[in-house]
Amino acid sequence: MRAVQRPCEVTFFTDTGTPRVIRFEGRVYHLSEKLDHFRAGGHWWLGEPGRDVWVLACGPVTLEVARYDVEWNGSQWWLLRIQD
């Protein structure tokens, strides 16, 4: 997976809260399958908040997206990594 570490937009969710539609740099990714979900603590010594992380299959692309507990560097949702 290649690191992206940039804000993205998430607009629709499953009934369990999994992101269904992710928009990033003019592209729209639709959830095919949730591969993983976990809670990660932030680097507290750098002031980074905790986050929920999802690994999602979106057709042939795999995304790792995170929702930070608070707005972090201008956004609450981030695309962490992508594999296409």
C-alpha cells in the first residue's frame, strides 16, 4: 500500500458505521467489502488524537481510511493508504 496521509470526504455509511462512499481528489470509491476495522491511539506525545481505522475493498482498490476523534489538521476523515 502506498501512503497518502491526506484529508478525504466520507458521505454514506452502512448500518454499523462503516464508510460506504469515499471521495478523494475527484475520484469516488464505493465500498465492496469491509476487510478490517480497529481502534488506534494517536501519538499522544505529538498531540495526535485517537482514531478509528477501516481497511476497505472498493472494487479493485483497497483503501485505509481513518476517522479522528476530533478535527485533525483541518479534517476529521483521512485517507491513510491506498493500493490499486
